[in-house]
Amino acid sequence: MKHLTIIVPDGENNLSSIVGAYKIFTRANEYRKESGKKEVFAIQLAGISKEVDFHNGLFTVKPHTHISAITKTDLIIIPSLNHNYQQAIKKNSLLIDWIAQHYKEGAEIASICTGAFLLAASGLMDGKTCSTHWAVGDIFRTQFPKVHLQTDKLITDEGGIYTNGGAYSFLNLLIYLVEKYYDRQTAIFCSKVFQIEIDRQSQSLFTIFTGQKLHGDDVVQQAQAYIESKLHEKISVEELSTRFAVGRRNFDRRFIKATGNTPVEYAQRVKMEAAKKAFETSRKTVNEVMYEVGYSDAKAFREVFRKITGMSPLEYRGKYNKEAAV
């Protein structure tokens, strides 16, 4: 039997991701037994304290064991954190080292939402692809520049390390792991019992784009502000680089380094965010919204909108504005 460790870090954590992981893997084990097969995991909650309080002491978790008592584990699940990531990293340095050591000894690791901050602090994600909640993307990139953050991804799977987008989408990661460690049938069963959509891979639909602004490059910040102020216009990269007196190649390089997007991608995301808000809050037609955000080619507008949201403009409006869809 394999061993699963669900980490209970010290400090402010998300209780739901700990409970959710425990319940789903426990139910997967039960389903296996009911089917006449062996359980896959022995499941333990482990931490560095005898108990951890949640929500100002309203709830308390008492881990089964201290991490030092676990000599071998096969899968480690890191729950999401609540906001104060630097403090969480300082409080859990022992835990971070333990995670890194067990990965080197063959364990796989799954981080839930902002649990990626603890995982990245171990250095294991340097040079690897990672996801976390889209809302903390800027903070994460600034703190861990060596990690390839992709907040459009709901789940990443690289070198025995799994990460996920954010909030309650961690349930999709757990179903993904159940399929990986058990089988497809068990994953489908758990998805039906817990009513979790199976095979969901993107969090793009839920992203609210605000742009990376914490990079400290004044020229790029001015360019971002200019792009955002010219929502209704089509702006060329040549125009931008000339306006800010920077060579085209150097401008592209600086923009990508600062924001994670090319200037063209950034302009597209700004325009599509405005289009999303228009579809959510008005009865405007697709063409009206398209012209408002500086597009004249309906096909190009639909393609960019789908690339960024995963849905067509009509599908998006139907999902988030029932009144306009009637």
C-alpha cells in the first residue's frame, strides 16, 4: 500500500482543501474495497504542531502525526494558504525542507492553489511550470521569478509535481490524482459522488485580468497605462516602442520580462477583459462589443476571445448574463 501525506502547515491555511483531500481519497479507498480491490493509500495528516487553529479558533485540526515520524511517503498534498505567504514560508521552513527531501527520495507532490508558495519556496519548481490562483499571479512571479507560472492552467503535471489553479478548483486536481493513482472508474465514481466536473483543465474562464504591475520597469508601466487608455484603438508595437523611445526588440524583451506577455498579448487581454465585462453587464450585441474594444474583424475577435476565455462570445454571454441571452 502507498502512503499519502496531507500536510497541515502552521499559520493561516485553508481548511476546506485539507478536509476535501482527506474525504475524497478516503472515499476512493472505500470504493476500491467495495469493488473487491485493495486500498491504494494509507492516509495521514501530518504537520509540525500538535494542532492548528482555523478561522480564529472556530475549527481545529489535530494532525495524525509529526512529519518527523514519516520516513517514507509516496504522495504529499500541500493545502492552500490564506494571504500572508511570506509569514507562512517563515513559519514552515522545517516543513518546506521536509517536502524537498521526500521529493528527492521519490515522493510526488501536489500543491493546492496558493500552497504553491510553500512548494516554490523549496526550490523544486525552479525552471518548471506551475499554476496557482490567478489573483496572486503578480505576487508569485515577483517572489519566484525562476518558476514558469501559467495561471491559465487549472492543473500542471511535471516531473512528479502537480499544481492547481485556485479556490475550489482544487477538487478537479484531486479527481485528476485519483485517476492517476487509482483508475478512471474510481475517478468517475468520485466525480459523481462529490459532483465535481471531470477533465476540467483551464481556469481561464474565471480569470479577471488586471495586468502585472509590480515589476518596477517605469517604461513598461507607462506602456501598460497607454494600452489600457486606448481600449478602442488598434495599437501597433512599433507605435509603442517609438512613443517610449525604445528599440522594438528591446521593448518586446522588457515587456515580456515585466508582464509575462508580449505587448500584443497584453493588449488582447486588456481588450478581452473589457469585452467580458460588457457581455456580463449589458445587452450589447457581439458586434457592438467588438467595435468598442477596437476590433473590426469578427472572426479575429471571436478567435482571440475564445483563446483567452475558452468560450465563444455568445457562450460567455449566455453563461454570465442570462437576461441578455434571452
